[in-house]
Amino acid sequence: MTNQSFYVALLGFAIVNGIFSPAVAFAFLLHPLWYPPIAPFYLPVVFLLSSLLVATATLMIAGVPAAIFEHVSGQRKDNKASAWIWLAGTALLSTPAVTRAFGVL
């Protein structure tokens, strides 16, 4: 699998997690903490940004074990093992959203 395929799979899992994750509801409820008060409140915009927040957090949290592996192994360049760890972490974090997506579809 090429690096481009890893990124497509990562983004696919993150998008599904951003749309179907139960965490989107919590991000939406906490919008007074992150949504600027000067901006007008439009429900679709806040929901879109909540979804984007969850998808971005998924990628960031799933990258932590891969970064720890690269640091511990002493490899400073990206390699296949760290990419697989990052993909596995993203898939693991997206499991509730994927099962929910299959239930909806």
C-alpha cells in the first residue's frame, strides 16, 4: 500500500467518524466553548464545524501512538509501521461511528 493510499484510508475513517460519531453531539453541545460569540449562530454551520472538530481530533489522537512508536524506535522518518499504527488507531477510534453508519445505511 502506498503512502497516498494510507492517507485516503485515514481521511475516510476520519470523515465517517466526523459524520456518524456520537462525539459530534457532545461537540455540538459544547459549542459555546469553541464557537466565536461574535459569529452569527447558524445551526448547519455549527453542526458542520462540530463534525470537522471530531474528525480532526480523531486524526490527532490516532497519531499519538504512531509518534510514540517513531520516537521509541529511533526512526525519525515516516515508515510503513508508523503509518499502519496510525491507520489502526484511526480505525479503532472510528469503530462506533462505522457501526452506526452501517446501521443508518
